[in-house]
Amino acid sequence: MNILRIARKLPPCPGGQEHHVVDLSLYQVTTGDSVEVSFGLGDYLKSDSRVKCRRVVSTRVLQFFKRDVLQAFVFGFFVLLKHYNKPADKIDIVHVHGDVIEILFSAAISWKHKVPLVATFHAGVSSRLWYKIVASKVLRLPDAIICVSDDIKNQLKIISPSAVNAAVIHSGIYYSRFSCREDFSCSGSMDIVSVGRLHPMKGFEYLVQAVADESIKDSVKLTIVGDGPERLKLEKLAIKNNVDINFAGYCTKEKIAKILCESQLFVSSSVQLKEQTEGTPTVVMEAMAAGLPVIVTDVGGAKALVRDGENGFVIPQADMGMIVECIKKLLDKSELLDEFSKRNASVADRFDWVVIGGRVNEVYRSLR
């Protein structure tokens, strides 16, 4: 199958969507499919990846447009110019990763070549009136919709009943990258890790303040992996609260896997913003594969991965007190830490790209 994948950004642009696009493409070429990714920001994949990458518009042009909607429109326009007159036998399916603007231009390509259009939503929808009006029409265009969490699917259903049959398929992981220690116990201080773009949606400010609590401050060490606009603010917050936090900055996927495997607890402190919501964070699945207990907030798809009190804790968003209480439970009961760790390590293989990519391919087959 010849797959045309459309995604405005690729790594090293930060974000789970960007890595999802790359990893899904890499999986699909291993099954014999041909994948071409049209993108604007980010960088090409390695030449030996067998995934064809084509930049349809220069980085400088896209970065000139600061507003996300305008940038998406410009990108979509250049994608359409690039592929509208492409030979029809070169495309069997168009798969766009983005929002309504990208879907609109991608639909024109699929119409031209008379092939199905699949759209994947990685984040929640906007609450603005213009968006709801446009989305109610555009959401009728894809032949299939994939959402990375139930929350996103429910938001789309409110706007357009046509989204009721959307498939919920989150990202995957490369399970083989993670090796778990045999001994999950914690002696001395607990190494806690959190990974994500340093953005208000990730709620890192609540995690920083939680580990500064006097009742756990001397018993934990926190590492935050990632970069973004909130970094300086978070570093100042750590200094203000007199807590030593390792801000590791941007790390490769291989480095992240190593950090996870050397840690003892993962915390995701995401919060719901007015126009942004969390999908299903890949790093939560990676943490589980590394055998870490996980503490997540009840935002986005992470809560579907964690059974409260069985393999971790699900807590209300922006609740520093609950973060502290959950950490104290694991510090006080080493057997609970061990139990959660072993349980996560034993089930995380269901997140492997072989499983997740196979579900995406099932969506493709349903349209042929």
C-alpha cells in the first residue's frame, strides 16, 4: 500500500504527535507498505529508514506565521500544490495528522486521487465559535477518524455526530527498548522522573511544588526531561522553593528510555487548558514498560492506562497535596512500589507498535 502521510511537524519539534508520526511510519514500512511523509517543520528521517520525507514548504516561511491557524493554512496550501497533480497510482490512502485546516486540504488531495482519507486527532478541539462551525462541516470529510484518547473522541462527537464511529487508537512504544530491573525496591531516596514539553498543559509547576513539600523533600530526587517555554519559570520556581531538581532538557528517545529504566517512579501532572487537552502520553506507556509505578492526573487518555491503586494512582489535576500523598504511600510501603512495578512491566507489551500499528492498518483495510 502506498501511504501519503501529512503532518506539519516532525522531530526534533517537541511533542508526542511528532514522534507518533515517525514511529507509525517506521512500523508500516516494516510490513511492506510504502510511506511518504509530507511535512514543513522539523527534520528528515535517517536515510536508511525507508520512509520518504518531503518538505513541502521552507521552515522560514512557516515560522513567519506565528498564529497556529495561519501556519496550518499555509502548510496545507503547499501540500495541496505538491500532491494535487501527482500520478494517481502513487497514492492508495491519505493519512493526515492534524486539525481541521490540514484535513480540509488533505481532503482535496484524496478527492483528486479517489482514495480514502484518514484523519488522526492528537489533541483536544478548540472551544471557539468559528472552530465549531468549521469543524462541524470538515469532520464529515474523512472516511475514517482516529482519536488518541476517548476524551478527544467525545469532544468531536459534540461538534459532529459523524465522529461517533471514530476509532480510539493511542500511540505505541518500542517495547524492546526497555529492560526492567529484577529488584524494584527503593532504598534511600526515590528517583522520580517526569517527561514532556515544558508547557503549561503539562502542569510541571504543581509537580515542582509537590516535591518541595517538607514531608518528602529529603526523600526524593526529581528529574524533568524536556524543554519548552516554561523552563525558566520552572527553574525559578525550584530555586524559590529551595528544591534541587535536575532539568535534563531535550533528550533522544534512547536517552529517555535509559533515564526511565534508572528511575523508580513516573509522574504525569498534566492539566486541562481552555483550548488544549492531553492525548494519551506515550511516555506513560514507556514508563510502564520500564517497570515504573505511575501517578497520572485525570486528564486525557492517561487515566485509561492506569487503574487507581492497582498499578499506580489517578489523581485530580492541579492537586499538589494528592501528588505528595501518593508519593508518601509508595515511600512508606515498599511492597506496594514493588507490586505496581511488576504489574506494569508484565502488561506493557500490549503498547508495542506491532499491536498499535496493526490496529491502524485494520482501519485502512476497512476502507478498501
